[in-house]
Amino acid sequence: MKRILMVMTSHRDMQNTEDKTGVWLGEFTDPYYEFIDAGYQVDLVSPKGGRPPVDAMSELTENITGSNRRFQDDDHAKNAFSHTSTLNGIQASDYDAVFYPGGHGPLWDLAVDNNSGILIHDFLDAGKPVAAVCHGPAALLSAENIRPGFLKGKRISAFSNTEETMVGRGDHVPYLLQTKIEELGAEIKNSLVPFLSHVEIDGLLITGQNPLSSGPVAKALIERLADNPQQQSE
């Protein structure tokens, strides 16, 4: 059975504001249905388990995607989302790939989650792809903590400093993701125009810039798995 693991944040609070964050809903639903429609079983996990917090901004009318509407009519998917397993104990050997959606939450929890960092290395060491979108690449920071120098020379796409400023959340996060990744020696490759889709592929690492990149990153991951069927789990 073909299986993809999706790892989501459990973090809700932001700094210097009463606004809340969490998972950006479309960054979950867009990839989720790409994987489902391609015949993959998708398992959902988060550091604390249960229902991940959802960033309310991602549920505003102007940010609703077709996959969001499909999700609202999908009782199976809504139940799975409400009952994510805990990240602790998950084995990379049970899956073909792992995907990290964004929302600002990963800047806090997945960036320092040791279980997540180990999992990322286990996937890569086994020749299995790791994908992340928008703020999801913050999870790579935990992998860097485990193996210093891991990010040096990597080509990564992630939510840009310009985009962070434009959405008005630059003062409400613990650090700017683009700056942090660059400080660790990686090269950020993004669209010159903010909020346009951009996907970067560097070996087994597949990353996307922003919410609009979520579906394209998922498609790139599916294509990578199709090119390497021998790497798929039993």
C-alpha cells in the first residue's frame, strides 16, 4: 500500500498579538487530495495529537480553495484531521514520503521537535523524499539541530521575508524563516513576485514558497515517487 505521512503543527499562539495561528487549511487540503486522488493512503500526525489548530485567516472567503470546500463535505477527512496521531513513535519505514504543511505554527513547535527532526533524517537516509510548503520548512530546523551543517548548501523555497511583511505578521513570529534558513547556510530560491507559486527540488528535498505552492509541491512529490517505485513501502 502506498502511504504518505503528513505532519502538522500543534501550536496556536503568536507573539505580541491575540491573533492565533496553526495549520493553514489549504496547505493541508490541497496536498491531501492530490495524494488521495493519486491512490495514496494518507496518515495525519502532529506533536500533540488530536485536532491541529487552524489559522482563522485561512478560512476567510478570499483564501478558500476548491480542496477546502471538498474537505467540508468529506466526513472521513474531517474525522482524520480531528484525530491526528501523535508524532512520537512514527516510523519512516512505514511510509513512502513525508509532507509538512505550513501555517505559522511550525515556527514554534516543529522547528524544535526532536521526533520530527529524527524522522526527517530517517526518510532521507532511506532514500525517501521530504516535502514542505510555506512555513512547513521550519521543520528542517529540527533536523539541523540534530546534524549541524545539514542545511548548508541546500536549495530551499519557503515563505519569504517580503511576504511575511506583507501579511503583517513579521512582528508576531519568533524569527523570519527565510533569514533563519539562510543563516544556516541554505540558499532560498523564491519567485521574484510575492505570493506566486514556486517549487524547489534539491535531491530528495521538495519545498514550496507559499499557500499557492501547496498543490504543486504535492504533485512534484507524487512525480518523484512515480520515478522511483522501488523506494515505495511494502
